[in-house]
Amino acid sequence: MPKKCLIPLTNLDEAALCLKTLAHPHRLRMIQMLLDGEYTVGELAEACEIPSHMASEHLGKMKDRGFLTAERRGRSMYYTVAERSLESILGCIEKRFG
């Protein structure tokens, strides 16, 4: 039987870092919301029941990892999903835990 081609360990290191970034309930909630459209920091903070500065920290980490994009409009920062493959990850989570 042919063996499946394995992902190089260096790539798996990067994958593990990405999963660590997502491995937080507030970040997962934010991603779940952002997969349906754009939101402000305040809207995401309210949905997560946390202060805006904490939401900004979570969003910044996910943006730095390349999962999100941000656009400033006036005094508000709007976030959107940049990495559409997050749909698959959240789909698995929703199927298992939703």
C-alpha cells in the first residue's frame, strides 16, 4: 500500500504555531463571527464580553499571524478574515462542539 506523503516537520511547526494562536475561546468566537462579515473591535469585544483593549490584543495576534486584515475608517477599526481556510477549521469545531 502506498504511503501518504508526509508534511515536512518545519511546516508542521508553523501549523502548530497557527493553531496555538487560534486556541482561545475569544479568538474562536471572533473568527466565527468574522467568517460572516466584517466587525469593529467594539462589536467583537461585546460579543466576547471583554473590554475593547483585550479584543484588540486578540485581534492583533491573529492579524500578525495572517488570519485577519484590518481597515481603519474614522475612529473605528474593521476586521475581516484574510485566511478563508479558517472556515474548515471552524466547521470542524462547530460540528464537534456546536
